[in-house]
Amino acid sequence: MSRQLWQAGERSTASAIALPVFLLAILTGYAGQQGPPGSEGRDSESFRISVDVALVVLPATVSDHQGGFVSDLSEQNFEVSENGVPQRIQLFRNEDIPVTVGLVVDHSTTMGPKLAEVTAATHTFVKSSNRDDEMFVVNFNEKVSLGLPGAFRFTNSTAELEYAIADAPAGGQTALYDAIAKALEELQAGSREKKVLVVVSDGGDNASTHSLAQVMKMAEQSSAVIYTVGVFDEEDPDKNPAVLKRLAQATGGEAFFPDKLTEVVAISERIARDIRHQYTIGYVPSNPARDGAYRAIRVLARADGHSRLNVRTRAGYRAAGESRLDGNGAK
């Protein structure tokens, strides 16, 4: 099993949670060029970030009218607008680059009978992911905890990630919003440019100190893409699929609601493939103000031979500049 040992250090909770989508960075290499094919297995140094210019960075998934991935587009096939104003694309990548992934798993009482299937889905997700991804686990009921032991913050070991989920007992209430806040914070310690959360829950919350509004603001100020998997029975009084949909749509992810628990494994594979088939698009906003306002983003794709292309990316971001959130998500 492989482990990546991270040296512990003092970190401000505020700056970790509130890293804005304005990334003061460009990817190593010429940002406007499409990366070469066959990039799997590169050392993480190939994806080092260097301080240069303020970019809004968008992972974008493109599908055709049948739902299949469209992976052969160039920069010229895309149009980006912010609050209705066209933007000039200044970064474009079309390659499978490694990501930092947080697996956020509900361990409240109602999840007890479902954790075995969730653990199996974790196995499939890791096996279907880029081998250079780095992952961590956040388990939660009314309390939130990191699943990996001690100083080992990230791993790409299937066995370690499965154990991190399966070893935590189920019981108690649900602090979903606190768990997402913790996971957004933990993402910022990762070394990969792309950040992803996969949240498995019923969507209900009855124990958090954070509110949904605070967590949505954190997500809008982060570059993370959030995928959600709603596992609940129809008669479950705590289910809240609307929250799971909202988190996914706001960040460019996708929400899944399997009819049967056994479908969770196939969904995990679908999410892993989605992450690996994303374009990376970046632009410097024509409006440079960092006033904390929310800005809507629209990305369109057109290509010969395709009558209609669907682009899924984050709905917008909050131009927060130097503002920071405290540990409870408030300025």
C-alpha cells in the first residue's frame, strides 16, 4: 500500500476554507496550449502551480445529446461568459490530470445498513480513477472526523480508503454541512490543481453548527466540484435531495439518486470517468473587482458533426478577493 506522508503545520482554518475561485496561478507550461495526450502517470511536479495571474479556473464536462462524453474539442469550440459578458479563454487543457478527492460519507444511524455497499463503491471509484490522484475520507454523524489515521492525510490506496470508511461505526445524528465545510478545508492541503468532493448522504442535517447558506458560500468561493449520491428510503423523514442537487449544480458536479442501493457501485465508476473526461478552462475576468459579489458563468460548446452539446460546469463563483471566513463560515 502507498501512503503520502504530509508534515503537519499551522494552518488557518479561515484561509483554508475560503480559498476563492480566483486562483493566483497558472498551470506549469504554456496555459493557452492543449496538453499532450497520454499524461497519466506524470509526477505531481508536472502540475505545479506558479504565481502569475488571477484566473477563474473551470473544470467542464461536455456530453452529446445521448449523454456520451465528447472529448475531442479544442479551445475554439468553447465560449465563456460572465454575467453575460464574453470572456477571453486564457487557459485550456484537455487531458486526464490527477485530482485531490475528498470522500465525504454519512455515518448516521440510517446509513448503518448501507455502509457495506458504500465501501464497495469506494473500491470501484479508486480503481477507476487516475493512479496519481490523492484522496482522503471525511466521516460524519453528529461529529466530523478524518478517516485516515494519524498524520497520513492523503492516499491512493484502495485498501486504506475502504478501511477508513468501513472502520467508523454508524449511529447518531447528521452534521452534513459541518462535514462539507471540513472537507473543503482539507481539500486546500492537497497538491493537485483540481479539487473534487464526493458526498454520500441522505441530504438531511440535524446537527451542524454551519448553515446551508454558509456552506454554499464556501463552495462558491472554492474551486471544488461536488458530486453527491443520495442514498435514502422514500419513507426516510430526514432525506433532503434538494440540498444534494443544489450543491452539485452550483459547483459543476452531478447529483445521483439510485433506485437501488446496488446501483451505488456503478455510479461511483461513472463519477470517476466524469472526472477523467473534463476540460480545464481558465479566464481572467474582464471585471477585476473583488467585491464579494456572485458572478454567473455560462460556457457553451459548438462543433461540426454535433447538433447539440451540453456543457456542465460551475454555475458561478463569488469574487471574494482577500476576504476570509472564520471557522463557522462567517466573515
